[in-house]
Amino acid sequence: MRLAASFSNRHAKVGTYLAVQEISRRPGEHTSVMLLIMISLSLAIFSASIAKTLDQWMHDSQYYMVGADLSVREYEIPVTQNPADAAATTASDTAQANTANSIAALVSLESHLKLPGIQSATYVGKYDGQCNFSANNRKCTLMGIDRLTFPTVAYFRDDFSSQSLGALMNALALNPLGVIVSQDFLKSSGLRVGDLLNVSTTVGVIDQGFNQNMVIVGSYAYFPTVYPDQTMTVIVNLGTLFGTIETATDYNVWLNVRDKADYQSVLTQMKGLAGKQRLLVNVSGNAIQQIQKLLGQPEWVGLFGILSVGFLLTGLMACIAFVLDTFASLRKHYIQLGIFQAIGLSMRQLVSYLVLERVILMAVALGCGTIIGFLTSALFLPILQISAAPGTPVPPFQVLFGSVQSAWLILIFAAVLLGVIVSTIGYLVQIKIFQAVKMGETI
């Protein structure tokens, strides 16, 4: 402000000159209210960022666990059961289905997509296997996917891999014997993209053997349903393990439910469809239902309630402080304003002086508070990651700033500033020169 004041000596109009000089000469009169606005705004932004980040992470963690909206497994109905009763089969009957062998040809993806509530579907299978490299043998889980339909269903974040999901799927398409492994595995094994990895497993209803030298075509840091503390997971083409996808068995169907569709009706429709095919449907994961359950838990309700109330109260406190400071300043400078009028300043110049002073103070406070709020969120939110299990939560926090909430709060401050300006103009109109000058004489 002192630099601005030195510049305004020669190049500013009367109103601008007075406003800048007033702030630069008496900074102590404005420090308290500016600090209050800065701290309140930065705290409100930090609270909004915490709420938004935690809310998004709750969604991310559930979708990462399930892989999509729904994950179901379809089983063969025992021959003794009447197919007409399949649609009425309850979840308790799935234990009986688990004892039966999964059939070789399940309901096709096309049949799933015909259901009105399903937008897309894909096959995902997990099989125990062995990975051999450089005379080392390690247990692994082979995760077979359909590269064509997987991207349309699976939950995948940009920070899960240095490559996009489309690039990873293209790499599997270019090399049917390609595999995608974790970045931790590449570091621990010394292997690189392009190296060979011998993969073996037994799949199918007759436990047919699979043993191939496969090529590492990509890597991932995180992959849906894959956790670092579990057995190493290798991503492969499902069709490569079985020869063709049509002959694959023992896999889950991941489903993407249409917006505003009721997942319960979707499951009912699937059971009806499966009943015609002599199948039972067992829900392996339901991200939609789990998120709704978490949102209703008292700890989540209380946490978001505290953050919301804190966001509103900090903003309200700063607004009240700014209004009180403005009117206190006007009363304090009542004599000065009267003298300005007496020496010839017009009402327009006085209004520009007082309005510009308030605008400068508010702009500086809002700008600094916004910067501090976003900077604090970026620095401290990543280290606030907590989990019920030891270690870093999976997936990690994706820090999101409460930009929308901050914009609304800034608009509220702007509205308060506008109200202050209108009130200031009204106050100046009511000033009587002779009263102010006479009050100055008595002082």
C-alpha cells in the first residue's frame, strides 16, 4: 500500500489518492478486520475442501472395492430345482449355488444390456496362478478382463497409472499375450515393460492348464479391486486364458447402472433373466448400496455437519466484522468527512474515496484468504488420510478444493460489500457540514 501511495501522488484522482493514503498511513486501523476476513475465509475454504475430499474418497473407496456399480456372480441352478422358481430365489439360496459348478456359458453381455436399468457390462475373472521370472517363482492372481467392455464399466482414476486406461487396453489389444503388472512388482523384480514373464494357472470346468511366456505391456499403481497387501495381481486378456471369452468360466459380471435407476429393480430383473437360463445371481459387491449406508452413519453425518456449520459460521463472522468495522470507521471519521466537504470536495469524490477504501480492503483480504485457504488445503489434506486399517488408504486421497463453495462465499462477501457501499452513500448524504465543523471546534 505504501508503494501504491507513492505512485498515487502524481497519477491518481482525488478519491483514489485519499483512499490509498488513508490505508497506507493508518494500517493499524484495518489490520484486525483484514486478518479476521483472511483467517475466516481460509478456514472456510479449508473446511469445504475437507468435506469435498472426504466425500469423494468415500465414493472412490467403495467403487474401488467393488470395481463398478454392481458386481454379480451367476451360478448354475441344481437340476432338482424348478426353473420357474428361479426368479423368486433369495440370497439365502446362493449357498446351495456355491456348491454347484459355474456353467461354461453364462448369460451373454447382450442379454444383460437388454435390461432397461443396465447401461454397460463386462466380464472380470480372478484365478490363482504362478509367475516365474529370472529363476524366481511367485504366487499371483490372474485378473482376466474383456478389454473391449472393461473401460465402459470399471471405475478408474487418472492417478491409478501413468498411462490412461485406454492406453492400457490398447496395449493388451496389440499383444494378446500381454500382461499389466503393478509398479511395485517392477521395482522389486527389476523387470521392465517389454520383458517376458512366465504365467501359469489352471482354468475351466476341467481344470485345463495354462502356461505361457507373456510380455509386460504396462504397469499400474492402483487397479480396481486390487490391494497392495494382497497377492500380486497380473492383468491379462480373459480370452487369452480360455482361448475365447465365450468359453470362459468362474468370473463376475461388473455392471454399470443407469442414472436414477433403482438397483433393487435391476437385481430383480437380472434374477428373472437368470431364472430363464437356469442360473442364480449372487451379488458380490454393491457400491451404490454401500455408499448410501455410509452416508447414513452417525459419524459421517456428524462430520459433514460440523464442517458445514463451521464453513457457514466462519463466513458469517467475517461479514459481520466487516460491516461493524465500516460503520465504526465512518463514525470515527465523521469530522474529517465534514471538513473535506467544507474545503470543497464534492459528494462524488467523497463517495469514491470511501467506496474505494472498502473495496481495496475487501479485495486484499479476500485474495490473501483465498490463497491461504487453497495452499493450506494442498499442503495438509494429503497428510490427513486415515483408515480403519494400518497404512495408507486405498485408493489414496485425491485432494479436491471447495472451489464452488468458496466462490459462493466470495459472492456473499461481494454482496455484503455492495450493501456497505449503499449504506456509506446514504450516510454521506446525511452529513451536515456545519455540525461536523462545529464538533471539530469543540474538540
